[in-house]
Amino acid sequence: MLYPDSNRRINDINDLANLFKVKGHLQTSKGISSFVKIQHGKKIPSNFLKKLDQLFTICEGEFAATTTIGQTYRKTCFQEIKAIIFSAISRTYPKFGQHMLAIYPFVKRLRQGREITGTIADWMDPKKIKDKNLRAYLACFAHLIIVEGLFDELARILYYFVELTKGNSVSVDDLEKTNVWKIQRKIKPTPIFLRKWREKKYIRNAIGHAQFYFDPRTNTIRFVNIQEKTGKVTYDKTLNFSSLNWPWNWKIL
Amino acid sequence: MELEDSVEAFYYVILILRIYDLTLSKNPYK
């Protein structure tokens, strides 16, 4: 065996493979299982990194193909995040695990937000909720959580990794204090999910201030943003809504 | 229906990276 605790490692690899299998990512699952063989051997094969990279390519393909809508968006998300985290690992290995622990509170919050949007996603099927208005309002609520609770947390996590690649370690306090506007200036190129941030915020504000109007006949939602002090309209746009498309597909990406 | 794509991608990348750790690290459970 490769390590004294290789049996435990094998169990963990099998658990990982099973997790992807349950998700329906069968090729990725198969690819993960193939790494068990290394644990049975005496040394790490020289093509290990190449093999791992191939696994990422398989995973990226299956991840992008999960839905018929927005495949390019999903692919780009995957590639950008992979590139940032890979750079951070190569810069900090073998201490990368410590950095993962440091950002755990952010990952935890990310998970909480994801649970809410996940529950909404599961219920967005027109067979489950027949009322169009209700589906539209739920999608709006999901947008609010995605922009406020997911995108900003993920932006903080990626910003942390980007700084690691430069040899800097951002403190958790500083990470808490920063916001997406500042992060956007520091992560170049801007990750796809942070693009058109101003528009996403306008829509979020319209939802938060109940200034959005759903028209079930045309299946569109109008979002209006009015500056409180001046009364000036800063945003007024009508976007197509389909219960099959999530807010990020409201043609603003 | 899928969850938010960027978050999902983040989790998948982190999960697969565990293979890196389990194969190369002397103590991946530290």
C-alpha cells in the first residue's frame, strides 16, 4: 500500500466517487474510482497530475451538460473557479488545507444560502407549483439570496485564493469587511458570476423594495429602482421570466 | 433543476481536489 492509512483513503475516494454517481455524473465517478489503484501501489505514478487534470476535464463536461440552458455559463464558471483554486494550491501546497479551514465560516454561510435556493429550485417545477405568480415571486426571492448570500460569499472566498496566489494572506476580519465592488477590482478578469454586478444589484434592490411587477400574460417581470433621496429612476427594465430559467438567465449575464 | 451554477462549480472543484490531497499528502486528515 502507498500509505499506512491507505485503506481509509480508499474509503474516502470511494465515497467521493459515490457522491458524483448519485448526482448522475457517472464518468466523473468512474474517473475518481480509478485513483484507488494508486493507493494499492508503491509509488505515485508520474502521470498523476495529468490524470487529475483529465478528471477535471471530464467533470467540467458533465457539469456543463447537466442542463440544456446556460451550458457556456456553467463551463466558464467551472474553468474560472478551477484556475483560481489551482493557482492558490500550487502556491501554498502543502499548507492549502490550513487556508481552507480559515475560510470555513464563509463556506458554511455559502452552504446555508445554497440550501435555501436549492429548496426553491426543487419547487420551481410548474407541476409542483401551478401558480405562475408564486413561481415568479419565489424566483425573485432566490435572486435576492443569490446576490446577497451566495455571490458575495463566493466572491470573498475566491478573493482569498487570488491573494494567496500573490503570496498574501487576507485576514478573516478583512475578508468580512470587504465587498463585491472592491473584490471586482482585484480579481482580473472578473469572474462570470460577478459581471454586470450593478444590474444584478438594481434587480436585487427592486425586489427588496417590492418594486417589481410580474405580468403572467407576457411572462415578464419589470424591475424598477428609484433613488430614495432624489426620486430619480436609476433602473427600469422588463425581463423575460421562465420558470425553467433561474434569475441569472434573465438575459443579464 | 440545478442550484446556482458558480456555487455548484466551486463545490465540485473542491471535492475533486480532495483526490489531490488523498494521493499526495502525507497526512490528509490533519
